[in-house]
Amino acid sequence: MTVADKGIPSWPKVTIRLYDDHNAEVKIAGRSHPVNHHDPRQAAIALIAERAGQLGRPVKATAVDSDGSSWPLVIHPDGTVDAIEVAPKRKPIWPIVAAAGLAVVLVGGTTAYLLVGREPAKPKPPAANKLPELPAPKVVPDQFIARPAPPGWTTNASWTIDIADGSAPVVSPDGSEVAVLTEDQKLVVLDSNGKVLWQDELPKNASDPVYTTIDSKPVLAIATPKVLRYYPGDGLEPTEIELPNGADVQFFGSSPLVTFGDEGASVVGNGDLHTVENQPRFSTVLLAEGDKALIARYAGPLYWSQTGKDLQQLTLKPPPGATAINHIAMASAGRALVVWNTKKADEVIPTVSSTADGSVAAACPAVNPRRVQSWKWVPDQTGKVAAYGECVIDFIGRKTSLLEDFDPLSITGTTIYANYRGDLSSIVPGGGKMTPLPKNAARPWGIAGNRAIVVHGTVLYALDKK
């Protein structure tokens, strides 16, 4: 059957390349699936039909025969194949062959087909395509009157947008973009003035968006129970990586880390997962930075694991007055939280150490070991300020101060929001004074351009500056 392709999204980009009578390659959103089977056409179609079933709609694909001729197709979740209306030079063989063997194409039966033998030479990846146009969401100005605005910001919202219940927006590190999930299961990216830059439909159970780095390039990532999808920006189609059952995607480092419970972890690169190698016994993989993973034993040391290279131990330098590592508490991009013993049994020194060279980036005043057990680590995006529990840190001025009963909540710019002695307050490290705030005052998720991004209920507000 020949059909028109109107109304069928162009994403994911799917290509079938037939190499010979037994070998083919399927590429779905940039990920390669080698196929070795007595009927590679049917095996390839079964694989794509399964993906169509996951999406709940047909997908477009380009089939390339071994002689170089190509056919645009539509593949349905039930395995049926249609040719897209074109003016072919000869009769399209792909839909005919697919129809002849349709009885053996069962969605969910693809495991039997994917018996990978030799891996064929991989062609160069095609140029990225633009995402399909979608109906624009409603973006309108409004007044923020539900609760007190954060200090320094007005109640006037230059723009607002409805977002999914319980979702969290994210502001890009440079403050130029805001990414949100909407109630109709879309990812929408807006500039700081509220203009929609691009959007895409998402699978069910998609997590909140995260700005991160993959292959040394900034991307916007979305994780679901089955896939990790990441967008290069500018409205271009994403890359999608299938996740094994039970996988969890973490973004503690500058890049995503995929963990598998007690069965190890993987970093992300070149459109695929790469196992973290050489993990020492009794250690934990903390985070990923590019193609490297940071690993720690509870009492030290720290290690860097990189695919194809020997495990590298990171020597941590002690702060003045320290004797030995008590334990490594946690880590974030470029930083590790290390608690050091002193000569006094009832004192430890909490420190922030560089994961690049092991040097001390900040040393907090000595405290009782029990005191530090419940401390939270709240860093900013730019490495200027942070709070490690009751220890407030100014990295630029290299100053730390201890504030009893200080419980950090979030950071916007260089302002730390916290519960201080039971009341909502804010402070700018390095000499700023503690500022009491109304109990239900809004806390910004970030600053986009010259606007503070706050949320109340299912509405995002972009507040103007005072």
C-alpha cells in the first residue's frame, strides 16, 4: 500500500541499511542495532515495529538496499509496512517483501531476530533534522499574588506558562533558557522573554529536564524508565539511548551516570552506554564527568575510572589540623565532601575538596562528628558559593562560617535560601547579613535573563526585577 506521510512525526529518525542476505543495521535516533538473520528485512521491521508500539503510533523510516537504492516507509506497531507516496524509478520492493512475510513479524518477538553476528561497517551518521512543529503553548503575562515574592523581585510576571503538576523547571547554566514539562506531555524550551524556542512530545513517565554535558557538548536531557533522551538544542532532534530494566539515571556530576543497583554503572558517550571499569571492591560510583566516573571507598580514597585506561587514584590533601580521612560523604561536579579526623576524638573537619587535583577548596570549622551527619550539600551552578549543612562557603573569598541550626534549601545566583533557627531566611556568603523572609515566600528556581523563575501550583512565573 502507498500512503502519504502527513501527520506522522519525523522523530525518531529511523534508517534500515541492508548489507547482504543476512546482515543489516537499524539506526533509531542515532543508536545502532546490528541485525544478523536469515531474513534481515523482517528482523529490522520487527525491531522498528516494537519501537512504534512503545510510542503508540507509526514511525517513518528510510530503507536502503545493498545497491544503494532507498525507500521511504511507514512502519506500524502491528508490523505492517506502507510506502510513502513518491515517484520511484522502480517498483518498491520493501513493502512487498514485508507483506509477504508479515506472519512472522510479531511485535515483542524481536529478541529472536537480534542475534548479532559480525558487526558491519557503520555508515556516517546523517545530519540532525529539526523537530516537528507543534501547537504553541499559552504564554501570557500575569501577577504573582499567591504568596510573597522573593526579595529583590516584583509581583509582576512578564510571562507565565502552565506546567505539569509536580514537575520542576530548569534554567540553563547561562540563564538564556528555561525548560519545562507541560500538562500535555511536552518538553517546552523558552528564552528569558518567554518566547518558545522549540518543543517536543515526550513518552509517559518522563523525568524533569536537566541541563548537562555529553561528549563535551551542552545538552538538555530527559530520562524515562526505558530511555535516556538528550537534545543538542536549536530545535534539533535528540539522541535516544535505550536503558536496561531497573536502570536509574543520575545527574550529580557534569554528565549523566546510569546505575544498575548493585550491578555497576555506565557513563554516556557517542550515543551509547559504556561500563564503568575497574571498580574497586567495597566502593561506590559517585558521579560522571564526561567519559570518566568518580569512585570512592567510605574511608577513602577517591578514584577516577575511564574506559580503556587504568584506574587512577586521586590523592586528597588534608586541611590544617587534620590527621586522616574519617569518611567521604558525597560529591558533585568538581567537588567531593570529605570529613577529616583530628587529634581530638570528638572533633572532625568537614572540607570541600577538588576532584581535579585533590586540593582543599574550602575547610569548615571543626565540629562534633555527630553534628555533621545530617548536613546537606547545596552548591551553586557557577562554583562561587555553597552550603555544606551549617557551614556557609564563599569560594571566591575563600571564607567559611558556621551558623548553628542553618539548614540550606537552595541557591539562586549567590543567595542561599535556608531555614535558619526555624525561619525561612536568605544570606549572601562573604559578609552578607541574614535576612528573615516571610514563611511562605517564593524561592526562585533560577534567574533567566533579568527575571526570577518561581512556581506556584502548576504555573511558572517569570518575575521582573525591582
